[in-house]
Amino acid sequence: MPSAVDPPFDQLLATAEEVARTRPEVDPEMAREVFLEAATLLHNGLALDGLDEHDASAVVAGLCVDLVADDPGAAVRARSQEALEAPGGLHDPGAVAASYLVSARILQL
């Protein structure tokens, strides 16, 4: 699959490949299309605006997990709260939490 997006959004395309590989009921082409659309919407919506490279990559990594959850919206909102309560190595937990919520809105979760 050609990489149509730049880092850190390319993680979403890798997630599409993983989902298609591990879930036989998922059409690989449809998974790529859905995750490419998500990457495009997040990029164009400036969901990661203001984050440094480290935090932007962390947000996309979290979204990769959350978007394949049973309830993606709830998962993203919980991850936003987690960024504030247990920031780990995040450089700007407040901005990360906000980016998750912006991403949820952009993706209409």
C-alpha cells in the first residue's frame, strides 16, 4: 500500500493493514480507505496543531487503538481524560487531551 500521508498520520494506515490482517471479516481495501479518510480529516482539521512531534505521535498511536474499539467515541474521550490524569511521558498533557477531543469531533465520534 502506498503511503499517502506523512508521519505521524501514517500510523493510521499501518493500523488499517493490521486490522485487515487480524480480522478476516474486514475488507482490506475498505479498511485502508476508512483509515486514509480519517488521516486526511485529522490532518486537514489540524487536530494535532500545536503539539510537538512526540505528543503528536502519541495522539495518533492512541487513536489507532481507539478507532478499532467497540465504542471509538468513548475510547477517545477516556484517553483524553487519561492524558490529564496519568500523562506519563507526554510533554503537554493538556494539549494532548484537547487534541483527542478535537479528533473525536472531527471524526464525528
